[in-house]
Amino acid sequence: MDQIQNVSISDDVINEFHENGVAVIRGLFGLWVDGVREAIEENKLNPSWRERTYKPENKNESEFFQDYCVWNNFAGYRALVMESPMAKIAAQLMRSKTAKIFHDHVLVKEPGNSVKTPWHHDQPYYIVDGQQSVSFWVPLDMVPQERSIEFVAGSHQWGKDFKPKRFDGTDLYAEDGAEPVPQIDDCRDSFNIKSWATEPGDAIAFNFRTLHGAAANPSPDRRRVTSVRWVGDDARFVQRQGKTSPFFPDLDYRDGDPFGGEDFPLIFPKVSL
Ligand SMILES: O=C(O)CCC(=O)C(=O)O
């Protein structure tokens, strides 16, 4: 266990994460892949109330399963969050003393699923704000570059909040001052777009403000992913003008309160009781 917790990442990766808002991490999560795969099957049979699956109109087409905030409901997800070096690496990447889990988002594009994840960034969807944030996009299948998630490098530093929309294109809520996401696919050469082929065990780490989108899955293979999201020392609650995603209807907080509570435990450093 100590060996696992002693894993750390290089300054080059940390610097790249800060400069681009995204960096790839190779091979550190291999030990947790089978557990997460099992958790996905259990989760599909026992979805939470937050599940949001895109079921195509064409009944012959496969679905895009999504669920949220389930990391503590299934052993395989819990192990990735609590036992892998992810929390420590999250703190290193965020240059934070601490890492709290915000939530996880499970995204399974079954073979042949035609849903493209539209360009967006995550920050305006959330009840938490701060500069120190990181999501780990963890693939449980081999994903070639042409079917992978892609990012606009540097967009986390544009100082913008883009309008949050659901993946089906409908508005989540109107955020004051938020502008629509630029039409990135119409002029891809104007942006510094980064993507990587990934293997199970890898992760792509990105800031909540980094614009990203992902291909559909026209292949005969599944594209199973869990995206695990962390916040650092500067995290604060933020009030939004509508239903956030994920939604926390029972949380009572004031704008600017330090972020925390039993739903969002501190995972790094480990506190012994
Ligand atoms: O995997 C995808 O299709 C999109 C992932 C995503 O948007 C995220 O992890 O924030």
C-alpha cells in the first residue's frame, strides 16, 4: 500500500497540466481497472436516481449510459478513489495541500452509439468553484485517438464561463454573462486541440475550465470511462441559477462557503482516526 501511495508524477507533467489545462498520465491505474469494470456492470443494473442515459430513438442503436456520484456505492469505484494514488496525484497536479472528492461521472458509450459529446467545459455546471480542480478521465477500454476525448489546450485560462448545456444540446440554465461555446469544429485549426490514444490504466487529467468534447462510438467495442473529479484548498461553494449537474437538491450552503461535507470527503492527505 505504501508503494502505491509513494507514486508521484513528474514536474514536467504538473507544468504541462498548468500550461495546457490537460495532461495524460500513463499506466498508473492498471490495478484498479478490473474492479471499475465490475462496478460499471453492477452500476448499470442498479443505477442511482441521477442516472442520465441517452437512449437512441432508433431501437437498434445502443445507448450512452451515464451516472453520477456513485463512487461510494460500488466497491470497484470506491477502491479507485480511496486506494489508488489518484487523490495524491490530484493534489500534486492542483498544487494543493489537500484533495477532496467532488464526484464521479460514469460514461459508457456502447458499441455503435452515435452520441458525440459536445464541446463544453465543466465549471459552470457545478456547485463548487475555485482554480484548483482536476478531473481524471479513466478509460476501461483501449480508446484510439480518433475516438478519444479532445481538449482545447489553454482554454482554462481564457477567463470565460461558457453556457452549460446538456449533452443533447438543451440548456441546463442560463448563467449571467455566460457566452455560447465557440464553434470549435468549424475552425479547428484556430485552436490548439490535444488528444491521445489511451489504454486501460491510463488517465487524462484536466482542469474543470478546460474545453473538451468526445467522439461518438461507431466501433464494435465498448467505450467505458469513469471521470473522477477533485477539488483543492481554494474550493468554495457557488450558487447557480438553476439545477446543477450533478444536482444536489438537499445541500444547504451559502455562496462562498468553504467546500466540504460528508458527500465530499477529504481523501488526501489520509487522516488516520
Ligand atoms: O467521455 C466523454 O464522452 C465526455 C467526458 C466528459 O465530458 C468529462 O469527463 O467531463
